[in-house]
Amino acid sequence: MLPVKEIHYFDRDKRYSSPSDLTEARWIRRLADPRAALRKLGKVGREVLAGNFADAKWHAKWGFSNYSDSWYLSLFDYQRGKLTGEITPSYSILDEGDVRHMSTVVGDARIIFLMRNPIDRAWSMLRYSQKRGASVDLADTKALIKGIDSPAQELRSNYERTLEIYCRHFDAGRILVGFYDAIKQQPGALLSSIVTHIKAEDTSADTSVLTKRYNASSEVEMPKEVRDCLISKYRNPMESLSARFGGYATAWLEQIDNPQDEPSGELHPAVPYL
């Protein structure tokens, strides 16, 4: 894993609703923000003091280089000879041109796309936005519904759009579609599917660490009006996903009308997009 988990290189354009620090490509111009420059210098200094010289070098490259395709590829020299990658959920909202660009830079990449019940995903996003300080009132139903219909939320839940675009520019055999539900219910099986997909050596793992939650939002009951809105918005897409993938996608659909029932059918933690 790289010292920075989410690189945000391909979604660095300002038109994307994603937190990319790479919008300004020329490092000298980034010095115009002295606070940002000091933060980056501080990170390099802390790694040096800790004796983590490889990490210090990586952070120096991260903060004080001109951003380009060759720069992006050089970030992965940090673990030369090992399988490595990045995790940037915002790549799901990329438009056709940027996915095409990605394929020219890393056309041999293996892509892992984890899908979550879109109703749960939307509600989680709203709660997380409040946690991060956004002006989101979880008691204001009208405002919540407006957030559900926002482009930022809609794009991240439009799984078929994402997969269709990526399949036009990457070989479908390089795309693994997994399910968020499996992180809790079948962590070992999900990990095994991912390991096989990226052609890594299979290793045993303590699955208890796989289910640990980070940056969890507070548990708040979803208002009925919001749930009804989400069901209306996502029932048809969920029917399409159920027909395509079955398993967890079918369970999402079943839970709309029977939320207390156990899912029926076989639940595959991940399936190749073929």
C-alpha cells in the first residue's frame, strides 16, 4: 500500500465533486498556499525524524513535483517488485474521457469495484457529510431528499453507468465486481476473490481485522419519507443489478419489501464482470 491511500489523480479536475489535492499540476504554483506547503514539508520532516526515509522520499515526490502521467506511475516505485495499487472511490464518477485516459496510462490494471446497496450508500453518505461538518440536518427531510438527488450522490450510486464506461476502455476480465455486504458477512471469501483476481499469492489472514470499521458515522434512523424516496429512486436500478449479478444484489431488492427476512439464494462475495 502507498503512504497515501487515495491518490485522486484521474479525478483531479475541478468539475468533479471529490477531494483532490492535485488540481494544480505545477508544484511551484502550489507554494502560493503556504499552509499547504508547510503541511507537506511537515510530513516529510516527520518521516525523516522517524527514520522512514523511503516514506519521506515518497512524500517529497508527492508534494513537490509537477503532476503528470509519468509522475503518477513513479509513485508505485515505492514498492518495486510488489503488487500495489490505490483506492479512490471517486473514480466511480469519472466521465468517458478520463476513464479513457486512465486506460492509456494503466491499461493493464486490475480493477476492483465494490458495490453497496444504493439505499444504504446514499443514507451513509448523508450521515458522513454531517460528520465532516457539512450543513446537513438529518431532521430536515426536504434537505435530505435534495441531497439524494444531487449529482455527487447520484453518480456514486449509478453502478451500471460506471461499469459500462469502464468496460468500454478496459478488458471486462480485468474488472471484479464485489459487494460491500461481504466485508461483514464473508470477509475471508471476499479477500480470497480479490487475491485471485489480482493474481497475488494466497495468504491466510486474520479476518477479524477485515471487519473493523473506520470513520464510522453515527447510527441514525432513516426517516420514512427519505426511505420512500430512495426506494422509488433505486428500485428499478436494483432490479437490473439483481438480474445481472443475483446474490447480494437480489438480497437488496428483497429487503425493500421484507427488511427483516434473511436473503435467499447463494451470496457470492464477488463476481468477474464478464
